[in-house]
Amino acid sequence: MADGYVTATQAGVRATLIADPDVAALVGSRVVDQPRENIEFPYIRFGQIEWRGDDTDHTRGALVQVGLKIHSRPKAGKVEALRICETVAQALHLKPEAMTVEGFNVVEVEVQTWFVKRASDGVSYEGHMALQVQLDS
């Protein structure tokens, strides 16, 4: 069975980020759905993902809202998390041609917002990003 809008979008976002040399220089291939127990920092984790229909008269489509969480190393601080967020935004924002979502056409990719805050451990920082991927089939 082929992936639907949401799972195909997650795979496409991950592939785009690990293929981008600037993102890879910061996090390597550590763009994950669920981090393993002893994952190396920094890394990017998928957060909440939402689907919304975006059909037209003759074309099926979707808007997929993707949340990303950026986890920095405790001693690297806020600057590392900020750099990763900025680099992810540069790799994705308004660059639909950079992303392949198998089975669908990527119409647009927008990084809608992002921010960095101190993590609950009190020493490291987390970036929170929201992006929207518009697809049609």
C-alpha cells in the first residue's frame, strides 16, 4: 500500500533535511520520528502532524501541518538551537522544488513559525517549528 498524505510528507521532509548539506552539517542524519534511548545531540524530532483536505473541483489535495522539535546539546545552548532552526527554514521555506513527496506533487512549503526555549531539563534548549506542505495528487 502506498503512503498517504501524512506519512509521505513526513518521509519527504526527512529526506529533504538529511540531503541538505547545511542541515546535515549540524545534525547529520539525526532527523527522527522517535529518538532511540541514547541518541546523539543535536537532533530533530517530528512532533505533531495534522492533515487538512485541500481539494479543488478536479484535483484532490491536502495541507499537511508538520511540527518539528530541535534538541540541542546542553552546553551548546540557545545558539545551536537557533542555528538549526534557521538552517531548516532556509532549506525548506518556499522551496517546493527541493522536496519530493512520493505519490504527490508538492505545491508549496512554508515555514510558518519557529521559536527556541529552554528545555524542561533546565540546561538545554529546544527549537519548535511549524511548517505547512501543500500537496495535490
